[in-house]
Amino acid sequence: MELKQTLWTKNFTIITLGTVVSAIGSVSMNFAGALLVYDQSQSTFMAGLFSALSMLPQVILPLIAAPWVDRTKRKPLIVGLDAVCGGLYLVLALYLWGFGFNYLLYLLFSLVVSCIGAVYQLAYESLYPNLIPEGFSQKGYTVSGMIYPTVILVMTPVAAVLYKQFGIVLLCAIQGVLLLVASAMESQIRVQEQNRTGTENGLKQYLLDVKAAVDYLKKEKGLQRIYAYMPVTNGIGNGNTLLIMAWFQSSAGFGAELYSLFTAAEFIGRTIGGAVHYRVDIPTKKRYGISYLVYQAYSVMDGILLFLPYPLMLVNRAICGFLGINSATLRSSAVQNYVPDEMRAKLNALFNVCMSFSIIVCKLGMGAMGEWLPIPICVTIMAVVNIAVCWFFIGKGKQDIDPIYHSYQA
């Protein structure tokens, strides 16, 4: 009797559950940490500066580590780095419990964790496509795209309460335990990986690996366009998050609690969109067009967001959530299946570096804008910029980008 093919193999189930467990702590810490810095400084610029400094390793380290990640086994990296990071969070929790909070220590810790996270992300993104059964790429990336929105909905209000009632120490301890649990779960993954380290693993081999990735990307104009646009839109999106959070904290009648509920609307939209995307295969010829339309619509919705009454803000975010999960799944599935396995970490590193650099610039720049201009005006200006950049790189690049969206079977 022939076994029915399914997405939910043992490996895919484990990596999904491990990601959920890790995300619970990560979302809680990120939310509480952002609130902590803004509450202490009462400045959008200072909050943006802290966030930007914490991300510096993600601008530098991926390019250094990527050739090595592509030439070694990814599973041991994922398991080991989660365990190390979990231990560090537990040590930090003990220190803060005994000696109290210190701004510089928290920044230093964030830099260390960011270094670990940069390498972990490369290994995770490179291994993940190999854990999705053939023919289930669209469904697999739909599930992946739903994890963080779901966790954000559940954990943001929980984190807000825990932060207000118990402070940052408890959240650090929770994050440490959850990362150790995730590491233990991921150790049960069974996958055959080729160790491509070989005999040459020095500077010469590193330069050859980098050259191979650069030569490959030079021939791929569609990837060039995607890699140019996505960092811009994600940078602006992260800058918007910083400004919107500050606007909720500083506007009468709003606050952290309403902001946490504000994220629920986007989650509902993402849930509906994810369910549709999981069950309905998007026709190959329509993937590019749908993605481009979503990018532009999302920017328009961002631009008008803070001029709406609160109930319509919720509707706005729900629509964006519905649209966003579909475009993100289409892009991730297409790009990760299009890029050869031996190139995946190097190109993901380049993409992540560009993404991190753009986020740093946008958080600093938009944080500074928020000091001088009304926050709703800042968000609208950047939405117009996003629309123009999308038209230039994505709208004018159909001929180059379309073949990438044909690279996989749903």
C-alpha cells in the first residue's frame, strides 16, 4: 500500500515546533526590550540607536560566516547555537537578579546574542528547504510564515503584563529555558547533509567561495532586483514599527496594551491569508503579479494608517496581514528553491546583510525624523518612498523576476 505524501514529516514537525518554542521567548524579549529602552530614554532616536547598534553584527558577520556555513553541516550549528544562546540568557537573568539592570551591559549582551543569531539564521535558512518534502514548498513556507505572527499575537500582551509586573529578569529566564528546549527538540532532526569542508578551508577557499557567489549573482538579474527591493521595504517596515510603537506610547488614550491588541488584527488577517494560501495553490503565471500588487497595496495602507480612527486601524492591519503572508510565502518559496543548495547560505548572507544595514539606516533615520516631524507624517513620507522603490525594482523587472516565481511546484 502506497503511503500518502504529507508535509508533516517527522523532520518538518520538529523544526516547526522548535521554531515555535524559540519564537515565544524571542518575541517576548524583543517587545519588552524595546519598551524598556524607550521608557528609559523617552526618545525615538535613542530607541532607534540602541536597536541599530544591536544589529551591527548582522551587517558584518554573515558575509564572513556564510562560506563556512555552506561548507559544513547546518543541523549541528542550529542545535549548538540555540543551546549556547539559552545558557547566556540564563546567566544574564541571574546577573540582573543579583545586581540589577545596566544599560551598557544590556547593549553588550545584545551584541553577543546578535552575533550568534546572525550565524544561526544562515544555518536555519539554508537547512529549512531541505526539511520540506518535495511538492510542498508553498505549504511549508506558509506554515513558516504563520509562526511569528501567531506567537506575536499570543505573547505580546503576555509579555506586556510580565514586563510591567515582574520586569526584564523573568523574561530573560523564560527565554533561556525555551531556547534550551528548542535545541533539544532540533537535535532529533534526521537529515543527510554533505560536509563540504574538504581539505582547503583557509583564506584561499573562502575567497573562492565568495567569488563563486558573486559570479552567480551577476548572472541573476531577477535576484538582484529582489535583493535590492526587499531590504528597503523591510527597513522602512521596521522603522515604521519603531515609530508606531512610540506613537502609541506617547499618545493620550493609547499605550502598550492597545498596541499589543493592535497586533492581533494583523494576526487575524495573516491567519485567514495563511489558511487560504495553504489550501489554494497560486497559479504559477500569477505569482509575480500578485506579489507586486501586494507590495504596493501594503505601502498605501501604511501611509494612511495613523490618520485613521482606532477601529479602522485594526481593519487596516487585518488587510495588511492577509496580503503580507501571501507575498512573503510566494517570495520565500521561489527564491529558496531557485538558489542552488551550495549557494544558499552565501546568498542568504548577502541578503541578510543588506536587510540588516537597511533596517539600521531606517531605524536611525526614521527615529531622527520622529524627533522633528509628527510621526504620522513620517510614516506617510516613507510609504511614498517605498511605493517608488517598488515600482523601480519590482514593477519594471517582470521579465527578470518572473522565472524565479516559476522555480517550484506548490
